[in-house]
Amino acid sequence: MSSTSSPSYIKSSSPDRDFKQSRFTYRHLQLLAQNVPSSPLRVVAHIDLDAFYAQCEMVRLGVSRETPLAVQQWDALIAVNYAARPFGISRMISVAEAKKRCPNLILQHVATFREGEGGRWAYREDAAQNIGTDKVSLDPYRKESRKILGLIHDELSKWRDLLTSSDSRDGNLQPAKVEKASVDEVFIDLSSIVYGVLRDRYAELRNISSIEDKSKPLPPLPTTVLEWSPEDGLVDLDKAEMEEDNPDWDDMAMLIGAEVIRSVREAIYAKLGYTCSAGISRNKMIAKLGSGRNKPNKQTIVRNRAIQNFLSQFKFTQIRMLGGKLGDQVSSHFGTDQVTELLKVPLEQFKAKFDDDTAIWLYGIIRGVDHSEVNTRTQIKSMLSAKSFTRNISSVDQAEKWLRIFAADLYGRLVEDGILEHRRRPKTITLHNRSRSETHSKQLPIPGGKTIDEDLLFDLARTLLAQIISEGRAWPSQHLSLSVSGFEEGPTNNRAIDGFLVRGPAALELNTLNAQNRDSESGRSPGESGKKRKADDGALQRYFKKSVPRDSSTPQPETEPDIAGYQCPRCNKLMPEDERGEHEDWHFAKDLSMQDMQGQLQSSLSNPSITRACGKNTTAVRRGSGKPELKQTRLTFK
């Protein structure tokens, strides 16, 4: 893994071959470094573990990948490995049917808690026969998920460390943004790493700070052919594009992104034994579709010039946030569930059926426009542990045994969420009990001054149970559940104490740094205010302009520096002069986002068949077949 030398899969062009001018500018390159979602050079990956629960059991038991295995929960299957699938085994069939189709199938029941054995889970051979006294535990899979996530962070840090050692990289490069989407899915915004690698490998991109006019085009890409790895499933370009056309910097960015993700996937397999698939593209929506397109243990790359061809193979209900009620409404209104058919629908028809925001979002999403951010801290709003009883329970002793299990289950998940590091903690605990088909609930605040552990959760749960019993609403109990909610952030988001102990310019500098850190953690674009942040009325500037006590023995300037050295002519915001460039970048990103959408709208209104998700340039999509690049794997869609 080297970031400084030109990789072997990049072929130099012949000396007499003309390079076409790049469509991208130094401003676009700058936005790439800042992980701005609307950057046309952006690279996002989605990593999806292959049949994750089944793989966890295969690794734990030492089962080979050629051995059929399925994970069992009671009489159902919740995961099936790829070796078992040729036998027609899926999660839709029963355990008995699975054994009939494949007598050599290994069936592993999930770990369970057991009534009367405290709050500890275990693998039990008789779990399937004890549904009345056992409760499923997914803790083993969460534990492995944490290992994988930690390894992903480690591998990405290695890439960044290589860049740190290079004299071509500036010292302020942001880390890659990683979002844990579920126990077996991760989104990664690779933009900043790709930016660093580009600068390491191409000297012509290292002079960005000396370019005054950031709208100036980037130098032409110094190659005409990109040699992709045989492991990369490269989606064919849109029908109006030709592989013989010179690639541009967005293609090179995707090539580097594919290299980074390949190294991450190889590390996960080498160190933990898990295979995973990946999708790599310019946004989260397309990356997620890509990761599921070429399973198992492969990665799919969807370049900007291939987005429309890729999306045309899908039903729009397969797109994120369109698989539920909204997707049903779209299908009902327009009589189709195919992306290709919806491309023919003008924007005004979308607006006639939906509110303007939804209509514009729908119009853009089917064209591959998605500027959603990779959120480094996806917040859980509540956690619940529950049990439905096959035989109703009617005693305090039985109920408390289950409350002990619930408390242990919730505490394990709170640890995963960062409670030991004081990142977040819940404020409320709630007990639900269903008796005679009626559900009764009680809740209590979790004492703020106490450390949350299993015992505290159990004691609070017993108090809530006593309240329900005192009202005569407990027995016979058909269902019990315990939940925690109302999560609040830990002290990491608070103003540092040294901010209260300094004044004047020193305090301004410290507060500015803290605000930038909070913006980075929250995923907010530079210069963008939080919803609850009050408008600046100049009071802060007036305060910092006041004189501060001075040590008479130390020479001091006659006047304090004026922090409002620049006032933006577009939004009238006051700021120090050294923040001007970052603020202008933010405005540029917003403009780029708007131009991107306007370009899509104008193209479709003039000709509904014209679509291309690459910003201001649009090209008619025609049917045909481009030739693959050297060592390219062509994907066949069915």
C-alpha cells in the first residue's frame, strides 16, 4: 500500500496522444479535501458483510466456506451461508425443510439468555426446545461487528499515516468519515483520503494553495487508459459514453477509492476471517446498490459516467427510502415501479402529486443525485429488550427473572453505544406489560448522578413492575418489555473549561477551534449554522473588542485586533479574515449543489430521455454497448 509511487495499473498514454481539458476545477479539488457531499469528485463506499450472522458462526466454529451452514432461531432460519444456497435453502423455509433439502447442513441456534440463569447469554444445544424460558441474544454478532469497525478505522488510518509522511500533503487533511449503518453495514466517505493520494501521486495537483482563481480547470489527467483490477466489477458506461474517451479526474478518484476499499476488505479477511462486498460511487445511495450487485466477496464500481446505465436496471423501490409508503404512492400515481419509466415523468407532474421538496428529491434521486452525508455518529433514539410468553406468567419471581435478563441485554448494548466512555446516556426507563390484551406502561427518570449499570437498570425495572402490580394490571402477563430512551450527549460536546478561563483574542481563537471541531463531528458544512444557534447580532464581536487586563511588565499592542476582518457580501456574516476562504468554499458548495439539480431539471424538461448525474453536462442516453477497459469485469444485469 503505497501512496507516493504511481501504481502499476495506470497506463501512460503515447506521447502523440492529445489530452482533453479536465471538466473539473481547483475548487472541485478543494471540496474533495473537505468531504463536501456535493463535490463532483466525491468517493463514497458501502461495505456489506456477506451473510454476516452465518459467517460469525462459521468463524467461531471453524467451519470451511464450502460447508453449508444456517443460523437458527427457534424453528426459523435467520441467516444462510452461500454454500447452502444452491440447495434451495433460504430464510423463507423452516428448519425441518432445510434439513430435508440438505442433510449435511450445519444448524447453529443463536445464543440465548435463560430464565433463572441471570443475565448471561450462552450457546445451548436445547435452545430451540425452550422458547418459553429462553430469550435470543445477538451480543456475539455485535461483538464481532465492533471488531470489524475498529479494523476499518485502523486500515483507513494507515492510508492517512502514509500521506502524513509525504511532503506533498498539507497538515489539515480531514480523516475519512465512517458511518455504521447497521450491525453488518458501513458507509465510508473516502474523499479526503482520495484527495491526499491524488496529491501524493500527481505533482501537478500540489500547487492548489498558489492558485488564486480556483475556477481554473485542473491539468489534464496524464493518462488515457485506466487499468482496473480484475477483482473490480466495473459497471458499463452510459450508452452515450465510450470507454475510448479519455478518463478524467473523477475516474481516477474512483480508481483510488477502489484501491483503498480493496485493501480494507483484504485486511478484514486476513485478520478476522470475514468476507465482505462493497459498492463504490459518488454517493451513499448508489454505493449501497452497488455493494449488493456483485456478491459475495467482490466490489462494484459505478463511475459518474455509468450512473444512469446502472440505475436503469433497478426498480425504484430498491432505492433507499423508496421501499415503503412513499414508494407505494409513487408506483400508484404513475403506474410503474421502473426507474427507466419514471425518467420520462416531467418535474411538474411530480409536483402535482407531492409537495415541492419531495417532488424535487424524487426527480433527482432517480437520476443518481444524492447529497446525503456520511454521518460519523448515527444516534440511537431508544433501545428495547422484550419477551412474549408462550405460557403466560403470573408471579413476581418469574417477572423479575426476565427483568434481570432485560437489564443485562440493555446494558450490553449501552456499552456498545459508548456509555462507559460517557459519550451518551439515556434519561428515561420504561416498562411495558401486556395483560389480557391490554398494555400498561410505567416510566421513571434515570438518576443523573448515578453510574448506569445492570443493577441500576434492574432496580428501576423492579420499581416499575411494583407500580403496575399495585394497580392490579400485571397478571397474567403475556408480554414484558424494558426500554431506555431520551439519550443525551456526554460532556465531549461541552465547551472546554479553558474556554471559561481566558478572554479576548485567546478565547476567540479557542472557541473558533471548538466550533470547527463540533462542525466536523456533526457533519455540518463549514459556515453552516446549527438549528439552535442564535443569529450573530454583533454582541460577541463587541465583547472581544473590549480591552482586557494587561500585565504592565509585558509590552502590549496599542489596540486589540478586530476579529470581524471580513464581511461576506452574500450573507453579511462577519468573520476573521483567515476564515474567508473556508466560508467562500461553503458558498461554492451550495451553488454547486443547486447547479447540479438545475442542470438535471433543464435537461429533462427539454428532453425527458436526457439524463446524466454528472452535474452541468448532460448527454442523451442511447442503447448500445461500450467496450470494456483493459482487465475490466463486465457486469451482466438480468
